Amino acid sequence: MTWSIRRRLLTWLVSGVMLSGVITTLVVYLKAQEEMDEVYDQHLKQIALSLRDQEDLSVSQPAIPDDGNEDKEGIVVSAWDRAGKPVFGLANDRPSPAAGHPGYSTVMWDNKPWRIYVANGSGGTVEVAQPLAARTVIVMWIVLRILLPTIPVVLVLIALVWLSVRQGLKPLAQVTEALATRTGATLQPVAVDTNAEEVMPFITAVNDLLERLEREITKQKSFVADAAHEIRTPLAALQIQLELVQSADDAAERGAALAQLRSGIERLTHLSQQLLAMARLDPGSTWSPTQKVDLSEVAIGVMGELWPLASAKDIDLGSVAHEHTLVQGDPDALRMLVTNIVDNAIRYTPQGGRVDINLHRHTETVELEVIDTGNGIPSDDRDRVFDRFYRGVGNGTSGSGLGLAIVKRIAEQCGATIALSNGKDGHGLRFCVFLKPAGN
């Protein structure tokens, strides 16, 4: 379920403004009610005190409504003489004041609440009453007159909230629009005209991601282009060899052509396997270094697999220093690493040479050492040999140029390091990989 940041912000902010308005109205109303009660209580008291000490309350009758009708503020005055005889006002309908004691009282009369002040004097008893509903109406009119001018202010505030949210989320809309136009061919960084602290980290992270993605796409394009170039040559050679088989005049010529065709198929198969292995490693693939692997068993297994290749060149493939060693890593990855190192050593070692696989345990590392009696690698080329499809000049050996690139990639993902140096007596190559030993 999706939801809108803008809608949620507007809902919360506008609700906050409205709630603040309601709270303000309530506070103003209660304060106005309090002030109005105080003012009218004093007003009732002043009226009552001004009449109570008159010797004859009937003298004041012309100044006070005698028909029991309320004035515009709802105030009603009633009076009884010293003998308790009604004089004017609502006293004509009652034998005594509604409140049974002098002073302020709030009573129910005629099913309505009244605020009453009763005063006893030399002239008799005076009761001044006002319905509370009249006060409420007056308070509401006062509050309305106070708050009515604030309604445009609230509307302007809501409009400012809407504009602020819209303007604040504008950089995100710009990023969305910019990303919508990006393709595999247009991965340039996103440029947004903002310095917002909340948005800039997001834009920076997006641009970093685009940069990494562009690098990986470039590497993949280069890999595909190089792979296509590498495959084109053996495919063309296979076609020529097939034509030679078809055009052979006798069995001997056909046998030689078939041998060449078989050799070409083997080279193409090896290249395809290397390409698949490299594709598996790129980009961003990860091995799971959570298993304890016996590197000595891996080395023995690789020696068995590559023994036919070594025997075909009369190469002595073996080990002069062999230890059972546990390392932390992925079994498939380590097998691929050892296979490519040993395969590379066999291919670049001349007829009748020697390739030794040794394992050494050090304090913090386990060393895999492969020493051959080949021509070695010049110091200037020792960094380049790990590039894809790179093959040294003048070595006279066919290969895919991917073996050591695969080794480097696996070593990086396993946290291992690689060191190249000269072999024994300065001849050949000593290839060392330092891996992490397995924990107890």
C-alpha cells in the first residue's frame, strides 16, 4: 500500500493549524465567559445595593420594569418591602426571593439557570436576577467579533503550509524526474538546485549508485566486446577446420584435419567455461566465506583433474610440502582459484617441466604456493596479467586470457592477497595466495 509524503504532511500540518484554532477559540471563550461573569456579577450587585437602603422601595418602581419583562441584557429586578409584601418585578408572583440567603446564588427557575444577587436593607429585600443563557449569547457574540478577523489569517496560514510543503518536496520531485530519464546509456549524476541538508545526502547516495552502476555497465560492455572478439577467432578456425575435413582426399588427411578440429573444439570449450566463470563473478557476485574448507583436499582434487593435461606435456605435477590446512571460504570458489592457477602454470611450462603445489601454515595466514619451471612473467607485466584477455607477448601459448583475472576476482571476494615472484634459482614463476585460516 503506497502513501503520499505530501498528503501526509499536509494532513498533519493543516490538522495542527485547525486544532490550534479550535483550542484558541475554546480558550478565548472560557476567558471571555470568566470576565463576563465577573462584570455582570458586579453589575447585579451594584443594582441591588443601590435600591436596598431606600426607605420606600415603591418610589423606585418607575425606574424598574414592573411587568416582569427582561431588558436587553436579561436583568430582572424584584423587591419586597419590610413586611414581605411584593413591590414590583417578579416579586408579584413569589412570596420571597428565589435564593434563601443574601448574596450570590445560581438557581433553577422556570427550567432555566439564573444568576441572582439578593440584598436586605432598611427598605426591604431586593433581588436582581439574570438568566445565564443571556450571558452565553453575549459571550458568543464577543468571541465571534474577536475571532472573525482571524479566519482570513488561518486561511492564509493554511495556504502558506501548502506552498511550504510543495516547495520543500520540490527537490524530490526533481530527482524523480531526473531519474525517470536515465537509461543504461545516460547515467550522468543527478543535478538538483538545492542545498537542503535532508535532500543532499539522498542525492549524493543516488549519484554514487549511478556512478557505480555506470562503471559496472562499462565493464560488462567491455567484457562482452572482448568475449565476442575472443570467440570470433576460434569459431572461424572451427569453420575452416570443418571445411578441411569435408575436403580431405584420403583418410590420413582427414585424420589430421579431425585432430585439428578436436583441438579447436577443446580450446573453444575451455574459453566458454572461463567466460561463464567470469560472468558468474561479475558484477557484484559474492561468495559465502562461512565454511571451513580443507585446502589440502582441494589441491589434491585439482591435481587429479589436471593430471592428464600435465601428462600430455610430460610435466611433473606434484607437491613437496603438503599440510592439511583449514581455511575459511567457499569450496567452489577455492577450487576454481586453485584450478586456474595450476592450469595456467601447466600451460605456460615447457615440455618436461615441473609444477609444484605447496601449502604452508603461518601465524595469521595460510599460503598456497604454486611454483613452475616455465619462462616466468617479467616484472613489468605482473600487474597486467590479471587483466581480462591479456596474454603476454611471445609466450607461444594459446589461452583465453581469463584464468588469472578469475583468480584475482575470487581472491578479492575471499579477502585473500596475491604475490608473484621468480621461481627457484630465478627461473619460472612462484605464485602465492595468502588466505584466512579457519577459526576454531
